[in-house]
Amino acid sequence: MEKLFVSYSIALELKKKGFDEDVIAYYDVQDNNKLKPIPSGEEINSFHANRNKLMVASPLYQQVLDWLRNTHTIDICHELDFYNHPIHTNGDWKYMGYECCIWKNREIEKDLSGETFDDYYKLMDYAIREALKLI
């Protein structure tokens, strides 16, 4: 399930850019930036009193996409890469990876269609880093 959350380095950059949405997990800076769930019960008051010193919020990838779109009018549009790198096997076309474009205010800011990523999360990490440069 950890792969559903952005990395510590992206979470830290999001914090610097003003990300302040509610999250269900955080990176504990006192425990080697280990990903942990937000505490509940009796621990919650102490946690919230010290949260800016003790944690870096770790949003889900989807939360970041929503925040970029709703707060900064930045959209990351990704798709399977059939066109640049198709493979034809046994009568079927297969894809080799993912590609994307980054839009700001309904204008293309960064076209990554020439680059193919073999892993969805590698693509999202790269695209989010590029999108954060637009803020």
C-alpha cells in the first residue's frame, strides 16, 4: 500500500509549495522519515500540537492530482503509450509504458509524449515534480 503515497522528497516539496490537505499518513522526521498512519485516540492532540515539527504529510497520488488541479489549475493527463512505442505480438498491439502532458490554465506546459515510462509511479513522480515547478 505504500506505493499509493508520494515519496518523502515529493511530500517535502509539496509542503514547501503549500499543500495542506488532510492526509491519512505522514513521514516521521524523528524516525528516519518512515511512513506512518496518522494517529488516533489519545495520541491525536499531542500529534497535532507538534505536527509541523514532527511530520511531513504524505498524500496519496490522487490527492496531489486533485490539489494541483483545484488549487493551481494544473492537470497531469497520462495515458498508455501505444503510439510512440507499439509492439505487435500475435496479432495484438501492446503498449510499452506510459506518457503524459502537463496542462496549466488549459494550455499545454510540458509535453512528455516523447518520453515513455515503464512504470506508472515513475511517470507520476516525474510529472508531479515537473508540475510543482509551475507553482
